[in-house]
Amino acid sequence: MQSENTGNNLNPKVIVIFATKNEESTIKNSVSMVKKSYYKPEVLVVDAYSSDKTTEFARTAGAVVTRQSKHLFPGKGLAMKEGLKEAIERMNADIIVFLDADIKNLTQDWVNQLVGAIINDNCDMSRGFYTRHARDAAVTKLIARPMLHIFFPELSHFEQPLSGEVCARTQVWKDLLAKELIPEGWGIDVWFLIEGIMAGFNIKEHFLGQKEHTSFEDYKEDVSKLSKMAEQVEFTIIREAIKYGRMEFQRNVSI
């Protein structure tokens, strides 16, 4: 299923959304960089009650800043859902891009590639993948990809099913927002991927190069700090497998 084109394909209104929580070290550069994109995006920051200068720095760099409705952490899914509604209903977006807020080496080219894929390749959703430190992406390697291989084998080719770099046409986001039980936490990224594929959308990954992000420093010596993320991703995939009648696929796994 191909979504309807919205807006002017040659000059679409692009909104970039960052979901933030204490990202003062990177947010100013991130906002400044994406605003240099060929597509001249507006930037929306949805903040999860940061205790540092994240929101101040974001505004200084030219972003519109809002706060998520609940004091919830992890609340990435909630922030993304509320950011989408803001971008669609108040900012009249044609194309909406999500980027992680903690990236140290973000450039405008990431926006150019993700949006360009929507326009030039005419796909419904583009997702970034990248090379990372060998000890990074533990939840992707040990939870997301193995479980998708079992329950959703049609998604096995996606390198980064938990990618925070995701771009889609507004109509795609509207269709996904209309679904029930949207995760409010870390399960949101894989949920968007599964639901998008099951809805028949044309989703493509695009290589964005090397990814360096500050959060890796928090867990590179102790991946147990990722246990909550792993739990939420795992149960999101299980819930989706139940929804789509895939639980029987476990019988094919040798244990």
C-alpha cells in the first residue's frame, strides 16, 4: 500500500522532531544542523521535563519547544505521539522526521537523505541505519532483531529496527496514530516499524554513516542499564505477535 502524496513534492513543509530529556550537550548543535538542510525544516522539541538547559538551548537555536503532557520516563512514545499531533494539527507538516537528540555527529545531510528518500524514491517511510561502536546497540542485537526474525521474518532485513531516525509522509503518521495501544515508552520505534509494514507501507532503510551518541557513554561498561528498554521492546514485539497471530511461529525455534 502506497500512501497518498501530501503537499508539494518539490517543496514540502518538513518538520523535524526531537524528543528530549537532559540533552543540553547536543541539542543546540542538533537543531542548528538540521535547520541547514536543503528542505529548510522547522524544528519541534518535545521535552520530558529536563532538569538542565535543554529547552533553553533548543529555543536559542531556533526550535519550537513544548513539554510532554505527563511526567513520564521513559516516555519516548508519548513524546513522539504528541509531537506528531503538534506537527500535523498546528504546524501543517507534509513530511515529519524524527531524530535522536543525543547525536554528537549529526549533520543536515541526515535530513536531506531521509526526506529525499520519501520524495525521490517515493517510499512511505524512510529509516536510518548506521555503523556504531561494536559494543553499542545491545537491545537491537540481543532482543529486537532475534525476536523479529522469529515473529516477523519479513522484517529480518532491517538493520536498525529501533532506529530513532525515521521519516514519513504526514498521511502515514496519521494512519499510525489512528491505531490503538501506541507504546508510551521505548517500544515505540519497533511498534512503528511493525505496524507500518503490517499496514502495507513501503518502508526503506538508508545508510547515514557513523552514529556517535552521548547515551552510549552511560551504558558502554554496563549494559544492564538498558534493561528497561529491553523489557519494553520485548513486550512490544510479543504484543504485536499476539495481535497478528504470530505466536505459533515460536514452535519453529530450536531450544
